[in-house]
Amino acid sequence: CPRSAIFTASFQTEMQKEKTDKNTFTGSPRLTVQSSNGTKKGLMISFLTYNHCRSPTLKEFLECYIFPVLLPGMVELLHEAKKQRCFERKQTRFIALDFLTEWLYNHNAKRRDEPFVEFFEIPFVKDWLKDHPRPPIPLSLLLTEKDASHIIQTFWKGYRVRCHPEVQELRQWQKHLRETKNIHRRVREFWMSFSQQYLFESIGLQSTLGNSTRV
């Protein structure tokens, strides 16, 4: 069963000859990651020991320094992508590079005892987004399935009610009333007359007060 299958990512490189010469690597690097449903089952990393008398080749550098750090993050990335249903949908709100950046930053050996930091709170991410802001994420990607289904059902129920003959008759009557009576113009004229009347009353009151002070 795919759901219960244990995802295993393994990276194993065996050096054919272990030499102690100054110009060779020594040791057998091995990285084994086993996890089920996003939970780590086992993690064993043994690094190559390298004599710094010469520069490593590209393959040796990847096997010694890059893969032991990157592969566990890639495993967690695949599990999170499965959790976000990225393999079932064409578009999702999940951004793989953001997740991998957050995972690598929080699993840095220099931050071993420090608290977890979310992606948008990482210092260099905040500095980058100040100069390169991202466009807003579409609402269709932000809504959960429950919220999206609620909005769709609400719209559909309202549409079915508006299609009812009696409701249509009421809507047509309201439309005719707005067009013939011009309710917006009448409301505007009412408030204009009210404001003018209030202005005249205030002017008359001021003149009355002025005459009384003269006497």
C-alpha cells in the first residue's frame, strides 16, 4: 500500500580503496534516511575524513559536504509535498524552495539549541523581501477545501433561490421601482433640501442673536 510504505532515501558511496595517502579521501560515507508519514525512523551519517593537502574533486565535494546535509531536507520536502497534496493538484500554495530554506536554516549545526524560526522571519529572507516583494497569493490557493466548498455552496444556494419565479417577480418589481421612482435622486434631493433648511435656520438664529445684543 503506498500510504503505509516506508519512504527510504539512501545515499551510499563506497571507496574501493582506503588509502592513507595525503592525496586521497579515507572512509566510506553513508547516508540512510527512513521515514514513514513524515516521521523520522532512522538517520545515520558518517562523514568522509579528508586530508586538506589537495582540493577535492566535484564528486568528492558533493558526497562529503553537500549530500549529507541536503538529502535529509529533500526527504522532508517530499513528505511535506505529499501532505500538501502537491502530487494530486496542478497548483498549490506550497513552495518547495521556501520549505527547504526554512528546514536547512533551522537544522543548521550552528543553531542547534536555538528556537524554530519561520521562513518569513529568517533575517536574510526579510532583507530580500524588502527589496523584492512577492505578489499576493491568489485566494483560491489560500482557502482550505472546507472554506472553498462553503463559498461555492452559498453562491449556488443563492442562485437557486433567485431563479425561483416568485423571487424573480419580486426582483423585477424592485428594479422597476428603482427606475421609475428614481429613489437615489429623491434621497439626494431630500438631503439637499434638509441641509439648505438647516443653513437658513442657523443664519436666522445668528441674526436674532445679533439684534438682541445690540439692544
